[in-house]
Amino acid sequence: MKNRSIGVEDLELETSKTDKTSETSEDQIENRRSSFRVFYKKYSTLLYILTIFYSVAITLWLVLDEIFYLINFGIIGTSIGLGFGLWPVFKRSKKHIARRISQVLVGGYMFFGLGFGLIYLIWGYIQPENMQLEGFWFWLLAGQFAAGVIHYSIAKIFGPTLFGRGWCGWTCWTAAILDLLPWKKSPGRKKLWGHLRYVLFILSTLLVIILVFVFNYTLSSTTGILDFTGSYSGPDLKSSIFQIHEFWWFFIGNLFYFAVGIALAIVLKDNRAFCKYVCPIVPLMKVGSRASIMKIAVDTEKCIQCGACEKACPMDIKILTYADKSSRVTSTECIQCMECISVCPKSAIKETFRFDIGFKEYLKLKEAS
């Protein structure tokens, strides 16, 4: 009996150890799952952005058999990813620095690397590319799927269906300069001024059409696109950049954008006035961003209606109005800058990923003086 009792006790002890081991294993699995959920919640936007850009980089490289696209979109995706990766790490008051880093890296690369053509020094030559709207139309009418056409297709036509107007908030070199100006708190929008950008979009398009079809500014023209698609190498490498017509289109166009943007900011006391009223690229982006998978959403259970998000929004969006209607922020004016997320005292605002379409624009208008 004694031996039998000892055996039963040993069995019970062994069973107890097994149960504890099982519980420990289950706890470890649950801890891992919990850690993964926390990581995913924190870096979901980063993973989303990297997946998009690396997929584009690899696909274009393999399909077009050009290593340039792997390098180009790899640089852009990694630079944007760095910004989104640092954003959760920085303290609330410093989060804007992450976006500034992305603006400087991507904007700088696209302005100097692509616009000035310096990225091609890897292959021993310089080839400027006009990354403005006119460059897109020139290449499109020339029947060339290159340079500005690829840039606009990915960043400003199809891209907005994936990440809205994130280009405007995280990568635009014009906005990167304008964001340094002192008028960060928007006084509200002027009601009818937003129509100006549609007028400029039409005028810019007509300019290219007239040059191509009336003045024969085509690929076969000795004074047209042929010259500004040329690449230069050899002893005149440094000076030849200024001989390429495409460079002048890009350079002068940007000087005009910067001058108008800064002037508007000073007059209207609004850093983003250029984006709201004048930028001719916005009409293209608004179409895709209407159906963007990536949009801001407010958790109404956490929200205390303090209005901090609306005060911080540089684009004058009435975020709380969307929340009251149980809707994500479907405004095509949202530039995904995430300033509203940064200032929310209850962490009630976040980026979300799903499909929906909204047609209402709830914007704060400037009071008549």
C-alpha cells in the first residue's frame, strides 16, 4: 500500500509538472502573439508602405529588365519607410520630425537625383527629367512609358488609391520647403479659391498640347523633346546639364512653384495655401484618393471632442464631423501628415486600411473679415 501510495503521489506530481509546463507554453505562445499584435499595430503603416514600394521596384525591374527601377523605387520606398518607422518611436511633440526626414530624403532625391539627373552618374552620365505636370504630358504624348509617366502613374494617379495624398504629406519637395515657414496653424480656407488649381491644370495641359501639335515640339524636333531627353557624359559632364531643355522645364517650373507658394503663404498666413488653391497636380490625385484604402479614422468611444485634431490639421478638415457620422476621413484634401494623430490626447485617431468611398468634403472655411 505504501509503495502504491508513493506511486500515486509521483504520478500526481508528474501530472502537475506537465500541466504547469503546458500552461507555461501556452503563456509563451500568447505572449508572442501579444507582442506581434503590438508590433503590427505600431508599425502597420510602415509594413504597408514598404510592401507597396518594394513590390513596384521588383516588378518594374523584372518586367522592364532595368536595374534602375529597382534602385529608384528602392530608394524612395526605404526613405518613406524610414519616416514611418521613426514616427512611432519619437515622442508626441517630436513626431513631425519623422515626416520631415522623409520629405528631405525623398524630395531631395527626386529633385536632385531625378530632376537634375544626378542618379545617372552611377552609369557615368547625367540625364535630367522633368518631374512636373508638363513633363508627364510631354512623355505621354510622345508615347513613351518612361520618366514622368512612370512617376505620375505610381505616385499621383494609381498610388492615391493605396495611400491617398500621402505624396503631398511625406515626399513633395515643394511642400517640404513650405512646411518650414512659420504659418503652420491654418486660418481656414477661402471658399472659391480651390477652383484655381483646376484652371491651372487645364492651362498646363493645353500648353503642352499647343507646343506639340501646333509648334511641332515632338521627339523628332531638333528644338524640342529630343534635346531634353538627351543624356550627357564625358569631359562636359558638369556643364552639359544646363544644355538640356528638360532640365530648364523642371528648374524654371520649380522656381515658379516655390515663388508662388511662399508668396501665398505670406499673404494668407498659411503654409499650405499653395496645396489648397494653386497646385495643378492635385486634381489628378483627388480622383484616386477618393477610394484610398489608407485613411484616418476616429475611435468615437475614446474621443472626447476636444477639437485638438482639427486645430492641428493643416488642410482644414473637419475630422470630428466625419467621426460624428461614423465615417473614416474620406476627404480628398487629407495629405496623411498624421498631425491629428500626434496631438490627440486620448490616442483616439489612427491610420486604417480598408475599402470605402466618400464624396462629402467637410472643410473649415475662413471667416469673412
